Amino acid sequence: MQKLSQRHLRKISKLEGCIDELINKMRAAVKKDKTVADKFKEYHISLDDIDTVPVCFCDLEVSAKTKDKKIYLNKNMLSKENPFEFAIPYLAHELVHYLQQSTGKNLTKNKADDYLDKPTEMEAFQTQVEFKKENEDEGQAEEYVDKLLDYHNIGGRERKEKEQELLGE
């Protein structure tokens, strides 16, 4: 195994500091969001818990996931033009899974075949879409929903129903 030089160690340390700063900035922003605050209130969990939820960027095959109350965001988000703006709606989504896992409400009897038919996922996506509406605009939220439904190959009448459900119409 090759040893890292002091220069490489300093670069890595500086990058980690920037990532920690980004994560803390994201935490502060979601704490100010009405949709996120309402979700925490609904689950009877203090909004200040956001400050202690483990969040990291790492290699993932998906955009983000929450496992054992730890949030993992795809490190490819860091290469976006504005990583903060790109990643923060995913943090809002994953915080819903954190709440579900913290309260045991992620244990569902509905073992839906389709990912978007799972109530836990639908709740998280609805929160993410509402976050996008509040912090970006309606058009960007609708565009995100279109891409999500395309990704899951949902068409026809089911697409219209899912679209309305996700957009809260």
C-alpha cells in the first residue's frame, strides 16, 4: 500500500473541511424550511436533531439513501455546478427516512413491487418536491417529478395519478 504524502494529506483534509462546511450549511438551510420543520413536528422529533444526524458524501449507485438513521449522499453531487443547491432537496428527502427510522414508521406492511408505491418513499418524495417548490420554483419541482417518473418508467394514467400525488394536487 502506497503511503500518502503530506501534500496529499493536506489536500484531503482541506476537502473534508469544505465538505463538512457544506453539510453544516445544508443542515442550517433545511432547519429553516417550513416543510421540513412541519415533518419534524409531525413525527414529534426536535428540529435540532438535524444537527446530529450523520450525513456524508460517498460512492453510491443511487442519489442518496438513509440506513440506520445515517444519511448518505452520492459524492457525484459534489461535482455539480452548485453542490449545495443540487444536494439539499435530497437531504430533505432523506431526513424523512431518518424520521421514519427514528420512530419505527418505516416498517410498512405494504411490500410494494414498485418503488414509488411504497408509502415511505412517497412521503419522502412529496417532501422533496414541496421543498423544491418552496426553495426553487413550481417549474423546477414539476421538471423533477417528470424525470422521476421517466426514471421509473411510469406512463399513462398511472403517471398522471403519481404526478398529482407527488405535486400535492
